[in-house]
Amino acid sequence: MADYDYDLFVIGGGSGGVRAARVAAGDTGARVALAEEDRYGGTCVIRGCVPKKLMVFASEFSQMPELARGYGWDMGAGAFDWAAFRGRLNEELDRLEGIYRSLLKNSGVDTFDARARLKDAHTVELSTGETKTAKTILIATGGHPVRPDIPNADLGIVSDDIFHLEKLPKSILIVGGGYIACEFACIFNGLGVVVTQYYRGAQVLRGFDDEARGLIAEAMREQGISLHLGTNIVEMAPASADHSATTATATDAAMGATAAQSLELTATARDGNGPIWVKPTSGAPREFDAVLFATGRDPNSRDMGLEDLGIEIGRRGEIKVDEYSKTAADSVYAIGDVTNRVNLTPVAIREGMAFVETVFKDNPTAVDHELIPSAIFTQPEMGTVGLSEEDAREQEEIEVYCTSFRPMKSAFAGQPDRVLMKLVVSKASRKVLGCHIVAPDAGEMIQLAGIAVKMGATKEDFDRTVAVHPTMSEEIVTMKTPMRTA
Ligand code: NDP
């Protein structure tokens, strides 16, 4: 038998790679190494979920004085200090990165701060010039944001850049209608930036339940986000005297000011580049302090030596794997966003755990990608599990139970916010096929509802459960009559 340096070499120190490396080393005593070219923790910890959620928290405070006034508090709007927040954010990210590094060290994993590529199916070449061999290689290199193919697209920022901005822009154009676009439209709006969003399709959050995404779009507009559907960006350039454009600050502020817009904000986002001139597919050219492209992410599979090993790569760069995350090369596996299956942190972690079970614990474990609950951290949030009404209707006869109402907390303060609770139920089996919640903290609610749906709960199981009163989520067990059948 060949004598390898390691039993496992993991490429990529994000959520999936770190989990697989430390469990393989810690639980099975395997000799494990991991290479990471950037910061440990990957997209989720360093430039995704974690800093994004902290920005959500920061942005929500701008709504609170108005709400508090509705409850009798004498409270005025304060100023948001981006530099102070960013400083604390960076300290927190440093702390988390330290935890990831020590988890690996304490599990006995050797780490290399280097870029790695495959020389052959058992050999990894590092950017330091070293070469290491391993019985099994796991690729967990994640993905990266992509800009659309238009002139001067590099004038725009992508999600990775947000956390490094020296100053908040006064105005921003967000291009895209997916998770990142909608979440950051709400975040920037809450921080007092004048937000315009262009989405090329008919409604944002394509693929999610129509009623739920419709309510999110309505709430975003209500909060002052200038959302333009069926609109894209054709061209952009540094703003100059040659470009006559309407500034976003003037137009959009007039369309609906948020409480936060009174906060003091300074200067432009693209430090040194100044305002950006943008030509949309319809309407007059405009100027924005910053343009954020939230137009999707592609897998990090380029220049890794994979094609030479016969490993199949898909159109977007995704590594093709089987249900056990194995590539066409028997000793090479891949997990997480680089495989472009379900691009969520907890899914990458599960794929990593299933890989360890399969390869190191002699327990072949396929990853279960069915009924994954998830949340979109817009304001309000959307929590969702299972089929949308539209997808379920294609599949079988259904009943739809749905209610939309003004929640007690904001209604008391005279605010217009609405929430939505919706169940999509199979007429034949009575199983809840989909649950969709639009509400503050819907992410917290859907985690729990997700257990019931994953267990195959029926509508009658939901009905048998006593309501927790007074809450928003009690409606999920008190909807008696279907709103419609299809
Ligand atoms: P998405 O794939 O969700 O959305 C991309 C958006 O950009 C879509 O609206 C798409 O339009 C649009 N788009 C794509 N290409 C172009 C183009 N050339 N011009 C104009 N618009 C374009 O990607 P995101 O970047 O928002 O997020 C990436 C992934 O990260 C998500 O799929 C998700 O898995 C993960 N994520 C999860 C989060 C969570 O769980 N809360 C938060 C953030 C990210 P169209 O709909 O027409 O294709």
C-alpha cells in the first residue's frame, strides 16, 4: 500500500472543510491536513452570514425610536457610526477566525496558509512550493460573487467588499433580486443609505412562494427602497460632466423617506472613484455613490488541476459529485458551494459530516437534500421549508391555508407592517408540503416548524397542537379553513 503523508488533505478552510477535517482527525484519529489561502472560517464567517447578520442587527435599530414612541417613550433618532461598528465587526471576525484555527489545532489537523491545487489524484501542490500526498483529498473551496458582463462592471462592488467600505455611500444601486440583493437592500436602507434596486425579472426572490415574496417586495417598498422590476443595467461609467443623470439621492428620497434617512452619512463608497453613472434598460440614466452587484455566485474550481484528472466540471464551474460527494476520481471528494447543490452553510457542514461517515467510519451516508428549512434576512424575514404553492400545485392537488395580518407589536404603534403565515397541504396525504412565514424572526420560527414538516406532519397534527398565545406564530396552528384549493 502506498505511503501517504496524510490520510486526508482538505482544500478550503470554510464551514464545510473545517468541520470535515476536525471530525475526521478528532473522531477517527486520521492524519489530516488543511490548506486555506485566505482567512479561516470562509465565506460564512468572514464575508457572508455572520457579518451580514450583525449588519442586519445594526440596521434594525433605526426603526426602533419610531416604534418606541408609539409605546410612549420620548426617543429621538440617533446617528449611526459606521467606523465604530466596522471596528467591532472586525474584532468579532478576528475572534471567530481564531476559534476556527484553534479547533483545527486542537483536533490535531496540520494547517497550511497557502493556495492548493491537485497535481494528481493523491498529490496536492501548495503555493509555498511544498507538495503533500494524501489517500483522500476533499475539495471545499466554496464560491465567489460574479459581476454581469457589462462595460465597466468593475466599478461596482460585490458582497465581499461591503465589510471593507471605508464609509457608507449616501446612495446605492443594488443589482439582482436574490438573497444577497434583498438582504442588503434592507440593511443599507436601515442604515440610512438611499437604496435603489434593479431586478430583471417580474418579482424578486424567484423560486420562493409567490405570496411570500410579494409581501417582502411590498414591505421593502413601504420602507423606502426604490425597487424597479423588469429593469437591468446596460452600461456604467465614472460620472462626469459628459453624463447627464439624475442623482439617486434627490429622486429616491422624494419617493419615500425612512426614519434612518435622517441619520448623518458622509461621502461615497467607491473611495477615490466618486459617483457612478448608470444606464438602465428603461428610464433615464442615473448616478449613484455605489453600485452593488448581487448577481449570483460561481464555484471556486478554476485552476485546480481537476480537468486533468477527468473530474467533471459543470457550466458554472461546479464540481460534479455523486450522492456521497465523490468526484469521477475515486480518491477526490468535494462538498459545499463548489458543488453548487444547495449553497447554504449548514448543508456544507452536513455534506462534510456525511463524507467523514462514508470515508472514515465505514458507514456510507448520502446527504439528504430534501426539505431544508432556510431564511432570508430581509426586513421582515422570510422563513421557508418545502414546496411553494406554485410548485406543489404542479405536483398534486393541494389545499392552501394562509393568513396575513398586522402583528400586535407594530400595529399598536400605528405601523403598517404585515406578516404572513402559510401552509401548503396535500389533499390526498394531508401532509404539510410547504410552510412559508414572512414576519420578524421568521428564521427562528421556521427552524421549529421545519422539524414538524421534515417528520411528515399532517395538517391535523398542526391542528392538534395548542396555540401559544399571544404570538404571531400561533396562527400556524389555528387556520381552520383553506383559503383555496388547487
Ligand atoms: P441568487 O442566485 O440567489 O440571485 C442572483 C440574482 O441575480 C437573481 O435575482 C438573478 O436573476 C440575478 N442575476 C443573475 N445574473 C444577472 C445578470 N447578468 N444581470 C442582472 N441580474 C442577474 O444569488 P445571490 O448572489 O443572492 O446569493 C448566492 C447564494 O448564496 C444563494 O443562492 C444562497 O444559496 C446563498 N445565500 C444564502 C443566504 C441565506 O441563507 N439567508 C444569504 C445570502 C446568500 P434571476 O432570478 O432572473 O436569475
